[in-house]
Amino acid sequence: MKIAYQGEPGAFSEAAARLVNADALLIPCRSFEDVFDTVKGGPANYGVLPIENSIGGSIHRNFDLLLEHELPIVGEVEQPVVHHLLAFPQTTMEQVRRIYSHPQALAQCDRFLRSLTGVEVIATYDTAGSAKLVADQQMKDAAAIASLRAAEVFGLKALRSSIQDYEHNVTRFLVIGRRPLSDAAPDKTTIVFTLPNEPGVLFKALSVFALRGIDLTKLESRPIPRRKWEYLFYADLAAARDELPCGRALAHLAEFAPSLRILGSYPSYKPATPVPDTTEAGASSATSSSRTRA
């Protein structure tokens, strides 16, 4: 299996691709558009795309690209994100005058960045790419916000760790591909639709799901290019498109929505559950750890 992702080795998208398949051959791409092209024309079978972060919100460009391309969503994964300030081993915090990273990472570390003085914050195309930039150009007065994996790849050290605004920082990634990712039964569907500009029409659209007991786990609006103040609505449904209630809801929506497209029906992400250690030693260790934390 070959999986395309945006960024350099050490990017969080690389880690997400490993969650899809730990043994896959990974193909780094410069841009999100390149991920789509690499999957559409080969050599990649699948691509991973960040779609929303629990702190920074949605990655709007990828909503637009899902509509522009015909590649369906075939899966999703959730990747915990821990940001570190990376620099050369000899660099001290007092020497840092520039910090590079992706705009999303900068937004997720806003409080830390605002606590600094005399430091220029510069947006780049990628977190790991920022670490690569600092390393390749031997910037002794600069740092990058990226993962510890990026530090290992590019020979940097962490000046500060866990600098994101909130401890629980997770990015949801979509998997796109030309064929199903697994044999698991779909239980989630992503759609995009438009609505006429009429009073109560959004309420009417959402009611087709509420009346059938279908949960909307996400609703996002995006402007329609070249059509001022008109919008596309993206929605995640907690149901498979082939389930009878979902099929009827979509048919009902299509009766008054000028356009409706299913972007994918796929298995929702289910993190692996750790197997508890039930041995006596394991129980003793857990008790000791609990007492230490207390």
C-alpha cells in the first residue's frame, strides 16, 4: 500500500498515515493539491488530509478540494498533536529571533507565541518543513514549531515542549482513495449540498435528519466561488448511506436542495483500546503509578 500525505517526514500528516497502515510506503507531497493528484494518477493508493483540529478548527482548503476532485472519502483517523519548539542543539531560547511553522500550528500555540518578545513569527507550508528549513539553512537564531519526530529527522532539539494552548489537541484526518480502505462496514457519511435563499430552509434541511434520528457530527458552510453570499453546506452524518433512514433522508433533502453530493460513506475512526495488564505485577505497578500521580 502507498499513502500520500502533505509535508515533510516528521509532519503530523505522516503520523496520521502511519495510523492508516503502519507498513505502508509513504509519499510526501508539497501541497494538498499534490496529494489528490498523486492518488488520482498514481502512484499512491490513498491520501491523508487534515480536515479539522480540536483547537484551530477546520482546514478550509481541503473542504474545497474534496468538491473539486472525484476521489471519495474512504476512512478517517484522529492524530494527537503535541507541538515543540525546535532549534539547533547549541541555540538557547534567548537567541531565538524567528519562529517558523504552519499557520494552523501557529494558531494552536498562540498563547505561547504571545508570551515572547522580540520574536518574528513566520508562516510556512508545513510544520516539519519548517524544521527542515531551520536545519538546512543552519539558522542558529531561529526555531520551528513541529513534532519530536521532526527533531529526530532534522537533527534539532526541543527548546520548549507541549507549547500548544490546550493539552488535548487532536487533528482529524480524512482518507481519500480509489477503492475502499477496508472491509469494515461504513457507519459515517459526508455530504455537501446547496440550499435556496429562503426563510427557514436550513432548518428544513436539518430536519430531514432529525426526524429520522440521524446525528450530524459536523456542519460546515463554505462560500461558493463567483456567487456572492451563497454557500455550500458540508455535513457529517453518523450513518451509512445505504441504511434505510439515511437513504430516505438524503432523498428528502434532494427534493429541495438544488445540488447534493455524497463525498463518501466510510467506517468512523475507532482508536485501538489498550489491553489492560491483569497480572499481579501489572496491578501493583498501576497502583504505584496512581499513588505517584495523586
